[in-house]
Amino acid sequence: MALYAIGDFHLSFTVNKPMEVFGPEWKNHVERIRENWLKVVRPEDTAVITGDHSWGRNLEECRRDLEFIAALPGRKILLRGNHDMFWDAKKTWKLNEAFAGKLSFLQDNFYPYGNFALVGTKGYCDEGRDTPEQVERLLSREEARLRTSFELARAAGYQKFVMFLHYPPTSIYERESRFTRMAEEYGAEAVVYSHCHGRKRYGDSIRGYRHGIEYKLVSSDYLKFIPELVL
């Protein structure tokens, strides 16, 4: 039994959104995701997919994309990304009901993995598009959701955590953030995130060990579409 992570599939079985326009590394990316997944992930494994699953604007447009993910081997836990328009943030329970036994959705909850709790939220980092007031509102909202995830896991008796975000935990001008501080507060073993694309963004990302916590970037193009082993 192993724990893997990967993010940013950007599937578009129903809508017309070819990813090749973003660079040659995205050529045939859906086939590469499937082939690499089948080589790596076994039925008994768990994989967390850290957001941006589909370009669809609603659940019907995303259904074929989610069914593609559901058909892959292993237990699949999905985190919300900034492009996941199908996901009503206040009704994650509806997705868990609709895809019960096929997919699990991580927000305002947690999932057990051995003696670890898998916690997470979409997160947010300032990329210069929002006003200071919007930045504070979005950061506070995601901080509260992440704390809910940690506290539910702690109340269930878990003391070991792996923390998942869609956005990187720090903006490019930060060495720490409320997300890195929360990871340290709860003693997370690792912080796993995606969202970053292209060599420049890879370089801006927080990676490796800091204050005893391992930070992993798992954007699919960064990983060459191969799921990354976390535990």
C-alpha cells in the first residue's frame, strides 16, 4: 500500500480545450497520464489528485473527465483546484454522495491513510490579480477550511498528517505563510501542492525540507505525468 499525489490533469473530454497550446510538454498528456498511472499505482494504493481536474464549467461537462479518473486503479481522493467550476465549495458532501465508491472529495473533511490523516484545502497564493482586501478574504477562508480539516482529524485521534493544497503554500515573495505555519503547528510530515506550470514557476516553488517538513510540487507537467510517491 502506497500514497501517491499528482495534480493538474486539465481534462477536457466534453469541452474543446486542447492543452498543447500551453507547450509541447502537454502533447498527448491524457494518454500519458493513463499509461503512467497504470504502471505505477496499484489497486491497493491511494492517490491524491491536487486539483484542476477538468476544464468543464459544470458537473455535466466534467462527468466524462471524472469518470476517466474514477476508472484508474486505486483509491482516488480529489482536492479542489482554481479551475474546478463543477465543485460547489459549500456542498462537497453532494459530490461524495454522487461518486461514492468511485471518488472521494477533500474539503472541510479528512481521509485516513494508515495512521496518517490526509488533510487539505484549495489554498490560495497572491499572484498579483486581486486587491489586498480580496487577498485577505481568500486567505482567511482557506485557512479556516484547512484548520477544520486538521481539527476533525485530530478529534478522531490522528496525530500524524499529510497536508494537501492546490495552490503553493507561499507566494513568490514569501518565505513562510499562514499555511506553512499551520503545517508546523500541527506537525505535518509533508505539504503537497501543484498549480505551478513552466520552468520559472517550478523555480519559484518551495521544495525540499524546511523546519522538518517536506514540501512536494506535484503539478503533472513537472512530474512528466508520473504520480509522485509521498509515503
